[in-house]
Amino acid sequence: MEPRSRPSGKTYKCLRLPADGSPVERLDYTTISAIPKGYDSSFDIAADLRRYWHGDYLTRLMQSFCVGEHSLPALNGQYLIYYSTDPSQPANKTLLSMPALHDAIEKSTKGGEKFEERMFYRGDVFVVRLRDWEENTDFKCQHDDISLQLVEPLIQLLDKEFFTHNWVKKFLEHQRKMDEEMDKHLQKYHDHRDKMMSRLSPAQQENPDVKEFVDLLAAMALIGTKD
């Protein structure tokens, strides 16, 4: 199912860190709402990167990166990093060429780890910037441009504080484990819900109040359950 697109009408600038190692690009994008699936599905609006994305867009992953009290104040703010770990996509060479991350990977491999056995960012990686929450008057997620002047210092910061940190802490592996656990819980929820719904009459199944109550019972049934 494709995200239902409701464009914002305004264009913003994001960064693409190309998988093939070519120079980082600033790309135009608009925002959309009503995204049914994805790490950003809880936002009222999200970046529409579909025209740049390779592979299944609904499997995109995302992590927030916040910068505060930086020596370059213009860098302060919240960034959203979109990426994939799909093994059918190539390992991102732009990231592999980053000095701090390169050194961390080299240290890991010298310590006995095998790169091919670790999870890594695959395909293009995108960086989106959100407007400072203090500037929001309606308390909604608002996007902002990544200016040309911020590209180099932002890439250096992401190298040291984001990508290298995630490699050392094995964030991608932990993220996959958490996603697998969440999928198990969601499957149990749907199993409980379907079982209860099957015991109801057609009229009851169409009653909004009944369906809401069944949803609540299905969620409560997960409390205290063990794998």
C-alpha cells in the first residue's frame, strides 16, 4: 500500500548521502500526511522521499538526531535520518569513507568482527531537518531547509556523533531486534482481536463501540504475556 499523499505545497532541502560514494547532494522534497506505515507514521506530516527511494518505501527506517549547544549555533536542531538495511542494496560508500566511522569499523574488524556479519546502512541515506520547536506556534512537526553552509559541518557531526556512535553501540542490530519483538506483539494483538471478532454477529462486528471495546480487550490481553 502506497502512502496517501497530501502535499504541503512547500519545498524543502534535504541531503542525500549516495550509496555509490558520489558527492553529497541537496535535494528538493515536499511533505505529505496520512502515511500508514513507517517510523514517521506518528508525525502529522513527513518528508516525501519516494521519488528518490530505491526499493520498498514502506520498509524505510528512520532515527532522530538532536543537536544542542553546538559551537556553531546554526547546526542546533532536530534531524531525521532515513535509511535502509536491506541486504539487496549496496553498503553505503559515502558512509564508509567517513573518517571516524572508517576508523571505528577498522578497529572492530581488527578485534575479530566481520563487516559482512554486521548490519549497515544500505542504499542512499537521507537527512531531513525539522524546525526548532521553539519557533512553532501550533506545536506541529514543521520541516526546514538544510542550508548549503551547513552541509560540511553537519556531515562531520553525523560522522562522529551519529553513524560512528551507532556502529560502536550496534544500534542497527538492536533496532532490528526491537522491530522483531514489536511484530510479534502486533501479531498476537491481531490474533486475539480476530478470535474475539469471529464470535460476534455481523451486526456487532460493524458496531463502532463494539469494535473499540474489542480493540481494548485485545490490547489488554497482551499485558503480562510472555513469548
